[in-house]
Amino acid sequence: MEKLQTKATVLIIPGLRDHVENHWQTILENRLANVRSVKPLDSDKLNCSKRVEAIEAQLKLIDGPVILVAHSAGVLMTLHWAAKYQHNIKGALLVTPPNLDQPWPENYPSPTTLEAEGWSPLPNQTLPFKSIVAASTNDALSNYEAVEQMAKCWGSELINLGAVGHLNPASGFGPWHLSEDLIRQLDN
């Protein structure tokens, strides 16, 4: 299978579940020619600062422009990273960002736990690079109106994906072909 070529290096930033074999990000990573991925943490997996440092460590290894591709809590990590660091970021695809102001389902950390680990408050800033937020209308981790406000705050283009859940294997997603089109859009 021929790999998708991009001018910029794509950096995959997974959420709290890290690398899941049949997740669209893992499948995308295998489809791209010019790609890196943020490695899972060995300890303190909920520590936001350590997650941000893991993004920065990968970016230091990349020469040239970068497109960030973040999912779920990876979007939140990206926002915290952007508030602290600068790199040659060409754009970011920010997919199904969770809302820290609402309770998450039982199998996820509580808002109190996340706050203790440095996730909130989330930086409220316009991102210094082009960004696309892809949102679901029936995501258990956020409501569409909250994501709409996030995208506006970040200066991002918002794409309504419809009722796709959290766009993960539990929602019936493995490959997500639209991600390649959105990356091409950011790579121009």
C-alpha cells in the first residue's frame, strides 16, 4: 500500500488511552510516510505537565513544519502545550475535544482528578497556527455547543461530523478517511 505523502511532518497526539491498535489515529499513523507519534508515559499517566513535555520532546526531534493530529484529551494536551511552547506548527487537527466542565462517563477520570493533575483550567487562547476542530453531536465526553465555544475561542474552523460518538473504536470507528483530507487541507 502506498503511503500518504505530506510536506509537513504529522505528529500524532493520542488521548488518555494512548495507542489503541484499531483506533483511527493508529491506522492513520501506519498510512502516513512522514509521521511521528507522542509516546505513552510509563508513569504518572494522568499528569498533564508530563504529557505536555512528551509532546515537546517529540517536536524537538522534528526538523521543518509540523501538523499536529490530536484526539480527545490529546486536544487538551495540545492546548496546554501551545500556551507554553512555540515551534514551526503548520496546523492542527483537533478531534472530539472533551469538555472539562462536565462529568465524564464512569470509566474516565473525574473532573476533580483531572484538575488535581493539572488539566484545568484549560488555556483560553487563540492558537498561533491554523486549526480545524472536528466535533460530534453525540459525544459522551462533550456536547456540541461546548465544542463550538472551544473552537471559537481557539480561532479554529469547526466541522460538524454528525452523530459519531467519541470517534473511537467504542463508537464503531477504526479507519477515519476524512482525517487524510483534513491533513491535506492543513498541509497546503
